[in-house]
Amino acid sequence: MDDFGRLQLKLLKQLDEGAIHRSEAQEQVEEFWMGALRQAVIEGDITSGSLMAGQSVGLVDRIMPVADILEELVRDTEAELQHGWTVTMAQPSDMSPTAMVSGRNSPISPSRLWH
């Protein structure tokens, strides 16, 4: 059985026994996947790690070549920057780039950019 399967069984048992609340179980599941995502994205371990896919699939309205997608992404980003958005790159101690994006009268929380 894989690590996630073991975690699920453990959490289900704890929930049945009343040892933990559902929100705590959900938090443990989220922590598991964030760790797995970090393994894949930051450390490059795609065998043990987990890559996120599918969260935005419902937003796809056409099939495009990758080159066209990248051109559209760059064009849309340039247009947004023309409208007053600013992007500031910083290098935190963990060496993963962080971007602070702000503009349009309200700052947006920092978001991680992984490469």
C-alpha cells in the first residue's frame, strides 16, 4: 500500500474513534499533498512526489499548440503590466523565487513561482 493509502486508513480510523475532527483530517491530507508537491516541483522527485494536474481543466475552451499558449500568456501578461500591475521578484532564504504582485488598488498575496 502506498503512503497516501496508509494515511487515509489511519485518518478514517481516527475519525471513527472520534480521536480527531474532520477538519484536522483534511489538514493532514493537505499537508501530505503539499509535501508531495514540493518533492516533485522543488526537489525534482517525480517518482515519489506529486504533480498537480486538472484543477483548471474546466476552463479549457480550445486546443492550442504550446507555442500559441505561451505567446498568449506573454501577450496577456504584457497587457496586464500596461494596466498598472507590478511584479517584484525576491529571493528568500529557501532559494525558491517569490513574486509579490500588486496593482489595481489592492495588493495580491505573494505567490510561489517554481522553476
